[in-house]
Amino acid sequence: MLLFTPGPTPVPESVRLAMAAPTLHHRTPEFEAIFKETRELLFKLMATDEVIMLASSGTGAMEAAVTNLCHDTLLSVNSGKFGERFGKIALASGLNNIEIKHAWDTPATVEEVIEAVKANPSIDALAIQISESAGGLRHPVEEIAKAVKAINPSIMIIADGITAVGVERIDVSNIDCLIAGSQKALMLPPGLSILGLSNAAIEKTGEGKGYYLNLASEIKKQSQNTTAYTAATTLIIGLRAILLEIEAKEGFGMLYCVTARRAKSTRFALEALGLHSYPNTPARSMTTIDDQQAQEIRDILKKEFGVNVAGGQDHLKGKIFRINQMGLIDIHEMVWVVNAIELALAKLGRREFDGTASRVFNEEYFKHTLKKEEK
Ligand SMILES: *Cc1c(COP(=O)(O)O)cnc(C)c1O
């Protein structure tokens, strides 16, 4: 079965093998050396002033960011389930929450965020997804962050990059906290989250808030290559392995290029079949199609063609399907996925099978390669 859900993503064999080594004790020079190397690799990936790894799923990092970096009122952008979660975390933590809410295909605009910030002087942090995985959309986070900082530089910008870090280069110049998670673009099992912090965020953290998710105590320990509590040793060993593997395969710059090209080619191929791309601003992390027969298409893909794609949640259940674009993906697998979707549509009597999807995918994906060779 090909796992093509936008999280969890498949774990490469080399990484699984790296994680199969005997358990290391976390308070040893051996593990601290691995921790140090992983931190250095993460600094390159995140490009932030500090990086922290937590033994938690992505939501733990979201909570740590909100509770440590917001002391009064959070402005949260809700264009889907994950944006909604930021607001719920704020309320559960006794903070005020002001929410900008949209349909799941609609990104936030700079103007409405500015308006909310100007109207509510108690806002001291903004939380937003870079890629909102619920509907596969991309928010204009960099532009929003820049505009907010121009009004009030002390407002903390929390950017959930769980389906963006490792997918595309993110300009962190106006971001105070960039969040990543293990089981999405980093191709690891679930259970590890990462926070990239700005110096301003470190300052605002102060003594920290909370106990387990206290960023101040983690910053203190992790800058000395250890952790406040037991580190997720196996996952950190896996993280080091995947970061080294990506570096060895021409690096993140190349991965970002290939991911963008693959996502675009997939969208073109599916649109050529008459399918409709759901989000107004598609993220590169996934291809999201809205279709009345989304459930039937998913069932056929799984039962007959060995492809597992994700459906929708809440009101989009049975209305959309989402195809992963994150991580190291063999191109022949993606060609098979679009071909299988065309076959599924033929089985549903929606169109005659003529190989359009794989042809359009290949044309778009390989056109640059062929151009280069002509020269
Ligand atoms: C998956 C995801 C999360 C939540 O992560 P968990 O690991 O499930 O806690 C948060 N934000 C986005 C954008 C995600 O895709």
C-alpha cells in the first residue's frame, strides 16, 4: 500500500534502520553528541536563533508556543481544524482569544489581520498556520508577519509550519516561533515536535510558563545539548538520519524545488481530468481535491490500486481528498497515484480512460529536464 496521506508520511528504510539500534541512555556523552549534531542540522533547517525539540506530537509545540509567548490575548487565524486548535489552546490556558474565521478554502488577508491588531491593543501574539492541512491551503504568513511587526514589533508571531518546514523555504525574519512536527514533512514516526525561536521570543519566555511545556527550562538545557526530561532518543536519532539523508541527496534547496514541481504537476494532472482543486491558495504540502464522490474515489484507490490518500474532517468528511506531497517521494509513485485516480474515475463512469493524468503529469514534471538537455 502506498501511504499518500499528508501526515503521517512514510518513514524511509534508512531511517527505520537507524532507529533500530539498541537504546541509548539519554544522559550520556554518546547521546549528547547525537543531540548536538541534530541541533546543528536543525539550525540550518529552521534558520531561527534557537531550536527546541519536545517529546510531544505537534499539538504539544502549539501549546508550548501559545502558553509561553502569549500573556494576554491571542489573535488566531482559523481557516481549518488546526487554526481552530490555536484558539482552543488559548481558551484552555486561560488566555483571551480573538479569532479570524474563514471557510477552509480561504486564506487570511493582511488587511483583516491588521484591522484586528489595531482594534485590539491587548493582542500580544498571533498564531497562524503556514500550510493549513485541513483544506490544504497556504496562508500569506510572511506578509502578515511583516505587517503586524510594522505596527507593533512586540507582538509574537507563532507560525505553525508542521506541513511547511521541509516543504519550502520559509522566511523567518518576522517569525518568532516556527513549529515543526516529526510525522509530516520530516518523514518520521509521530511523537517529536520542534520549535524554532527568535531572540525576542526567548526574551518574552522569561521564566517560562507551565511545567512540562516550559520553554525557559528547555532552552536552558537544550543549549547544553541535553533536555529537561527524558529525550525522545529514538526519534532524535531518526531525525538526525533523515536530515543527513536529505543533505546527502542534494540538500533542502533541491527538495523544495522538486516538491513544488511535483505538487504543481499533480494539480495540473488532476485538473486535466476535470477535477477541482479545493483551496484558493494551494499549499505545496498536499494536493486537495473537492468532489462529491471523494469517498468513492478513496475507496477505489485503496481497494483496487493500493493507494491510501486522506479524506476530509468535520464538514468536509466525504467531500475532499488530500494527497501528500511532503518528503522524499519516488516520482514513479506519484505518477501511479494520478493514474490510479484516472482509473477510479473511469470505474465510476465519469470519463473514458485514456492516460491523460500520467501524460499531463509527466509533461509538466519533466519539461524543465528536457529543456535543459536540448541546450
Ligand atoms: C498535523 C498537524 C498538526 C497537529 O499535529 P499533531 O502531531 O497531530 O499533534 C498541527 N498543525 C498542522 C498544520 C498539522 O498538519
